[in-house]
Amino acid sequence: MEFLSYATLWLCFTLGGGCPGRQLIKSAEGDNDSAIFVMGLIAGAAIAHNFGVAASPAGLGSNSAAAVIIGLVFCAFVAIFSRRSPAMQG
């Protein structure tokens, strides 16, 4: 499960254009896309803690495995369907 969670993390940051630190700096510089990314990070953390998905010192949450798989499928869907067609690349 740890490998799938890191794969999801890698895919999310690749689609987002960089690590969270870079996105914070770019949002402070006025980049709206980075600001949306940072707000998504905050909302995702809130959702993870409210629905028992986040890990704690006691171990993984009861829904952690399902959340990782759903997140990986969602990110793969976004990656596949957000590609530009060769005709639009000009």
C-alpha cells in the first residue's frame, strides 16, 4: 500500500507542476493555478482527517486503502484525459 500511496503522490505533484513548497512560493507571487493547488492541498487534508483516512501513530485509518486507490484512479483519469491533442500543440 505504501508504494501505491507514493505513486499517487508522485502523479499528483507531476500533474500539478511541482512540489508543495514550489506551489506555495508561486501562489505568494500571484500565480492563480498554484493558489488553487494549495487550497486543494488544504481541503484534501481536512477531508482526510474528517473521514478517518489520515494515518496516526495508531496506524492507518479504516478507509486508507480505498482512498489511495480512488486517488490513484482519479489522477490517472486526469492525466489521460487532460493531454493536448497533436493538432492543438501548434
